[in-house]
Amino acid sequence: MIAFLRCAFFVLIVRPILTVILGANVRRRDLLPRTGPAIIVANHNSHLDTLTIMAMYPLRRLKLLRPVAAMDYFMRTRPMAWFAVNMIGIIPVSRGGMNRDLLQRCVAALDKGEILIVFPEGSRGEPEKLSLFKKGVAHLVKARPGTPVHPLFLHGLGKALPKDTWVLIPFNCDVVVGEPLLWTGSIESFMAELQARVAGLAAQIHMAPWE
């Protein structure tokens, strides 16, 4: 029943919003991981970020996707917690970042062949302005160094659904998918390369200054 509801949610609500209202355009979709274990890393500007990434997948693969999302936001009410866990499949994270318990849960998901969705900026930032990535994702990859990390850059979603609002604004959006990155041997070099990869994807989009 949960699988049916999840598919219906994406078919009837998420995909029409992305295609009809936002005109979402995905570049190099073929570089997305089709099976796990794998990690998708993206910038974070909107609540639409997770749904946009998940909507790029066939319905039969939705069960493989496990977004790592803020526990304090999605666990505010029982209905919201049910929706986040059952419909989106989140792995809840506290604002403190990657602790031992979270690391173990993420590693367990990878060991089951799932695909994690991680936003290393932490909280949602200013639209199209990359913040410094936090190192939690590097500790995760270090624990499973054979796991490919797929960088994405999301453009326009922070304008379509800005932070602290639920009013959807029609605005063309883009997703750029990059080549996968493997563990480099050190946390510092891995994070530097990952940040550079996402910045490189951002540079491929002509972005007008926000008004």
C-alpha cells in the first residue's frame, strides 16, 4: 500500500509540478546511479530539491532512494513524520551533523544497495550560492570507499519555492548531473574535489542575478 501511495504521489503531484509548472530540465540524466550502493550529493536551496531528484527516477526505483534529511523539521508532527519516513523514505539527521548513529544508519543503507541523497551544505542556503560543504559525507565515503558519489547542481528551485514559504512560483529549473567521484584517500582532498565538482556544474548554467 505504501509503495502504491508513493508512486501515486510522484505521478499525480510531483512530476506534473516539475514538468508543467517549473519546466524542469535535466542535463546528463544518464549519469545518475541506477543501483546502489551510491551517494547523490547536491546543493540545497528548497524543499523541492529532494522531490526533484527522486522524480528523475523510474517509479520502480523509488524504494532505493534514501534522502538524509533534517529530523527537527520533518518530525514536528505525527502526519509529517509519517509522510517523511514512508512516502519520502528519509534517514533523519539532527542539526548537529554526522554522528556515529547516523553514520551507521547510512552505512547500513549502502550495504543494502540503496542510494543516499545528501545535501552537505546542511540547511537550505541562498538560491544558487554554494556554501562550504560539511565533512560528514566524506566520513561516510571513507567508511565505504568503493561507493561512487554523484554530484548534482540544482538551479532555480530556490526561486520556485524559497526558504520559509510554501507559495510555489513558476520558474524554470535545471538539474546538471556530473561524473561520479570515488574516495580520494583523505577527507580534505575528497571534500575539495567534491566542492570543485559541484561548482563546475554550476558554472555550466547561465545564471542571472536574483532580483
